[in-house]
Amino acid sequence: MAAKKQRIVVKVGTSSLILPNGQTNLHAIDGLAFTLATLNHQGYEMVLVSSGAIGVGLASLGLKDRPHEIAKQQALAAIGQTELMRIYSQRFLDYQTKVGQLLLTRDVLHFPVSRQHVLNTISTLLADGVVPIINENDPVSVDELDHHTTFSDNDELSALVTTRIHADLLVVLSDIDAFYNKDPHKYSDAQPIRRVAEMTPELAAAASGSSTRFGTGGMVTKLHAAATIMKAHQRMILCNGADPKIVFRIVNGDEVGTQFGK
């Protein structure tokens, strides 16, 4: 009987995909494609949850500041998502790996029929050796709608995907090395917490907001994602995504970042 393939979800945030000057981080995307394609060739089932559509849209149009108007943000997401997938497709093909795009809204994963169709699609892609690339469908997601289409950020989306597809591990690539006992951007004596077995009020107090102008996530959303993962008795690792090849170290069993769960 063949051994079950290990299934890994990798979530990459906008801060890892966009350079400080606002340009698309092609080096990081190439490293991400190389890493996931290599693991895919080794028999792992890899799923990528990628932010970055608005950030890439800004870079594509040569804009510096994210607009406040929802319609303009969604238009940027529509432009950026196309460009982002073009780059991903190109880079993954350089490493003999095909990708498939899934754009989701919250209701898709909460309504049983649509959720099952999405899960069937993901399973089929993985069975065919294709890496699913999942993002929120920003051009149609608006939080004013009664049935709540938005995920608020892709940390939550990645956790929901991980639990729904029964993945073995969620790796969250961030702009921070680990989860700290206080904000390391503000406090020089902040200490990393390497393992979290349960959620506590102290952890919630240590969480802080996003440090980037491009993304919508932060430590609070990552802690919520970890709570979802731990409730499902699964495992999540939060680590620095500056070099996506860090996923190789995780697969090899090295202790990096912060591990949530078993």
C-alpha cells in the first residue's frame, strides 16, 4: 500500500512579494516557485495561498499609495491578480510545474455545495501534480454584503483551506521571524516564542497590527489563523518569508519560526 502523500499549504503575504520601494519582488517569487516545484517533484502535495494582487497592481501601474476607495482597490486587484498569475505561471513552468488559479470568497467555503466543488477541484489539481494557487477574489469581495464574502485577510483563508483539505501543515511566510512576546519593531528586548500549545490572553496581548502599507494582515490575524488550525488539531509554522527556501528546512524538521499546535 502506497504511503499517503504529505500535503502542505504555504501562505505568502504581500510584504514578502512586494519590495520596500513598491516594485514586485521577482526574486522572492522565483524562490517560492523553485521551492514549491521542487517539493512537488519530490511527491509532496503543495498548495499556495498568495496575497499580493493589490500590491502587484500598484507596481504594474507605477502607483505608490493604496487608494481608499473600494472600487479603486478592487480594480487594482483585478489588474494585479492577472499580472501576479502571469509571473507565477512563468516561474513555475521554468521548474517544470503547472499551476492552477482559484479565487475564493468566504461564502464559497461556508456553503456546503460550493465548498465541495472547490475541494473537488483542489483534489483533482493535486492528483494531476498541479500546484493550486489560491487568493481571495478581491474584485467581488465586499464586506457590506449580508452573507459576508470577505476573509478579511489571507491568513484566515489559508487556515480555512488547510483545515478543509486536511493538510498536514500550514506554513505562513511573513516579514517577521517568529511570534514574539511583544512587538519586535518597537521593543529591542522582544523574545521569540518557539512553540505554542494553547492560546492564552498573554498571546493575544502580544499580537500587534500589520507593519506594511501593502498588506491587510498582522500578528492578530496570524494568531486567529493559528487558533483555527489548533482547534482542528493541525499544525502551523509562522516564519520569515524573505527566503522562501526556508520551507525546505521546515520539511527537513529544522526548528524555525514559531510552531502552533502538535
